[in-house]
Amino acid sequence: MVRQHVNPLSRFHLVPRPLPAPPELFAAADLPLHLDIGCARGRFLLALAQQDPHRNHLGVEIRRPLVEAAEADRQAAGLTNLRFLFCNATISLQDWLGALPAGRLALVTIQFPDPWFKTKHRKRQVLQPPLLAVIAAALAPGRELFLQSDVLGAIEPMVSLVEASGCFERPAGDARPWRSDNPLALPTERETYVLNQGLPVYRVLFRRNEAAPPPPAASSPSPTASP
Ligand SMILES: C[S@@+](CC[C@H](N)C(=O)[O-])C[C@H]1O[C@@H](n2cnc3c(N)ncnc32)[C@H](O)[C@@H]1O
């Protein structure tokens, strides 16, 4: 059984997992890298990696059974520009992104992140200040961060965080507060489901500017009891 929601602040998920460096993941490690945070079952990336062979695609996901199933699909398809890794992105991506060669990271996507509605659960949201700081440090000027969700309460705090960093701008001409279309070639599974229900999707494309990245926050979140 795959749990619907995982508490990323449980003791187990707060332990950083060392993630393999690009040469251990991809056949051509020096290709530009697309990082998809919270990739779930991975079907979006499986299709995108075939359509977009000139980039490497890495999906990270906190539910291990989904990662195992996605990796099995990837191996069956014989794709060497795609990998899926099990980790708590909020915790484990910080060192990994910090060690990437300059200019390697081309695009970061966070699509339909789990919404946490209660104020006391805000720290469970995947995009926390330390993760945003390393994303901003790893993205060269002009590179992009794409956010989308069907839940305003999930995307608005992320947008506020990104805007407060001062490190990103929206492309000139993009509608505000929400972009009218998806700049990616393919929709995610959740996106397809939401659009088929006739529900709105809130999207923002951010482009890295020249500003210095914010310093990484010093404190880590404290664990909570539930797994
Ligand atoms: C609502 S699903 C959306 C999946 C996919 N992006 C889509 O649009 O179809 C959000 C995913 O993010 C994962 N997730 C939540 N918190 C995470 C974290 N801290 N690190 C990695 N993945 C996380 C969840 O397990 C879930 O699979």
C-alpha cells in the first residue's frame, strides 16, 4: 500500500540521504539538468525524458514505492537521461544541489505539491527557505523555476517565498498573478486530472536574475511524532 500523505518532519524523513552525483546517475552527466521535486509515480518525466533527450531529468519523491515503480519503468524503457531518487527533497537536496557543477542546473519544477492547510503544518511544505536558497544558488541567471498547483493555499506561500528572495523575476509579458499556460511540453498526472475536472490551475514561471542568493537558513525543522 502507498501512503497518501507522508509527514516529511517525521524522524525518519529528517535524516539527510546522500544522493548520487550526476556521473553515477546519467550516461551523459554534463547535459543540462531538469529537477522535478515531488515527481510521484514519474509518468510525466518518463514521457518528457523521451521527448527531450538533450537534457537529463531527475525526479525526487518521498514515497519510496512510487520511486521503485518509476525506476522499473525507466529501466524497461532503456532511458539513460532519466533517474528517480527516493528522498525528502526539503532535507536531502541541499548538499546535492550545492555540489552540482556551476551552470549544470537548467530547470526546477515543483508541480502540485502536497497542500498542508493548518498553520502548524506549514513547515511540512516542500519548498522551505533553505531549499529555495540552494536552488537560487544553483540556477544561473536566465535559468527557470516553474511552480504550479490547483490549490491556492499551496502555491501562494511558495510564490511569496520566491518573491521575497529577490532572486527571481517573471518573464516580461506573463499574466499575473497566474500564467495562462504551461511552458512545459507535457502535463503531469495531477495536472491532467485537475484539467479533466474543469478546475483551475495556478502557474508561475520564475527566471533567475543576477541577485546574490540568500544565505542558507541555519536551523533545521524539528521532528514530529507521526511517520
Ligand atoms: C500531489 S503529488 C503531485 C505529483 C506530481 N508532481 C504531479 O503533478 O502529478 C505531490 C507529490 O510530492 C511528494 N512529496 C511531498 N513532500 C515531499 C518531499 N518533502 N520530498 C519529496 N517529495 C515530496 C508526494 O509524496 C507526492 O507524490
